[in-house]
Amino acid sequence: MQSAITQVKFKAGLPLEIEIISIADTVAKHRDTITIPHRAEFYHIFWVQKGIAEYLIDFEPVKVKGPSFLFVNKDRVQAIDTRSRHDGKLLLFTDNFFGKTAEDAMYLHSTILFNDLLDIPVISVASSPSLQVIFNAIEAELTKDNDVYHYQLLHNLLHNLLLLAERERRKQGFKEIAKGPDLDYTILFRDLLAAHFKTLKSVSGYASRMNISEKRLTNATSKTMGKSPKTIIDERVMLEAKRLLTHTHLSIKEIGYDLGFEEPTNFIKYFRKHTEKTPIEFRAACLHR
């Protein structure tokens, strides 16, 4: 295990923070990094062209049968199972590339491809050749010089790829959450939770920051996700606890302190309440799978 979950930064030295690489080449060159759980600071669009790919994304096994696209948001902990025989291409890009305007940043922040509250998007492209055409057009443009048109063309092509993928996702059984105040409050709560879950664990604290009542927040998350705010808070804390227990060799005390528990016994009680195992028992079970 590592002392911390590996943080992967975008490749330095490129004229723009977007690139397309071969999945097979990436596995061959970076096997030591991508086969262990890591957290990337950029967005992934996997185009699995043949075979069946197996990925682990935040403890959720995801199987992708080619030809399909898989969309993975930045900062999720992921790993590739190299035993799965597959190949294809991988498009990587950053907020800095796509989100130069407030409108573009908001789009990335809300698109169902990277912000699905209920699932990890996998889209079959066998019946959608236009997605493949645009992906290939991005790859072709990346081979050209960085002239005055280069950025805008790449940006527009990527935006069109995402929009077409959203359309296709909705055709393939996406469970739409009705737009409105409930969804808006849920997204705002999710964003606050991502930033403060280590230090703020009370529903009242989040409701106060959102200037709404606890009851209103509970109604919002119950309608959109079928869960109470307290359940969502606990799930986020437990996800990070499991990440650190499984993928680092930090001590139980260090992990508890990192997650905002001043006393190790409080963290142990909290963890056991939600898993029926102590942190040590959970870590041991993971190591002996």
C-alpha cells in the first residue's frame, strides 16, 4: 500500500491540456500507476473499441463492452484491471482547457456525463457513428499546429461530443432527475459536502450554509436521490475512509484525524456503526481478497 492515494496530474508540456492516447499504450507505459487506485485531476473519456474492459471506480466494478464510451469525472479514485483484454482510445482534458468561461465551467459541473447522481455513465456507440466521427475529428485536429483556430476548434468539437453523448445516454435508459429546486439544492449540497465533509458532518451545518431549513434539504435529497442528507454525509465520509484504509498504509489514528475525528475511538465507533467491522478488520479483509 501507499502512504497516500496517488494524485495524477495532467501531462506537462502540451500546448493545450487535452490529449488522446491509446489505452493499450497507456497500460504498457504506466502499468505501475494505473493498475493501482489513483486520483486524477482531469476528466477521462474511455472509448473501448474492442474487447471487454474492467475498471474499479470508487469500489464500484464497472464492465465496459466495446464499442462503448465510459465517462469518469475528475478526482474519482480509479484503477484499470489489466487482466481484461481490451483496446481503444482515451481522451483526457482539464477544467483549464474546457472551462475558460463561467458557462463552460457550469456545463462541466452539471452534465449528466460527469455528474450522474445515481450511476457511472457507459454509452454503447454501436448505433451512434456520429460520436465516433467527432472523436476522430478531435484526434485529427490534435495533430495540427496550435494556430489561432486550434483551441476553438478543439473546444467546439469536444463540446459537441459531450452533447451528442448526453443525447445518446438519454436514449439508453438514463434515469432523468426532474430539473427544479430539489435538484438545484441537491447539487449545491453535494458540492458543499465535497469541500467540507472532513470538518462538517451535521445536516444543520449544511442547511445553514445553504440558507434553507433541514426539512427542506431532506425533502430535496429524498426526492432526487432517495436518501436523507445524513445518509449522504455518512456515505461520503465512509467512502474516503475506505479509500484510505484500502489504498494507503496510514495508521487508523492518522486516517481518523484526517477525516475530522479528534479521537481514534470515535472514528472506530463511527466506522463500525456503518460497516459492522472495525477499520483494522476492514483493512485486513481487503488485503486478503
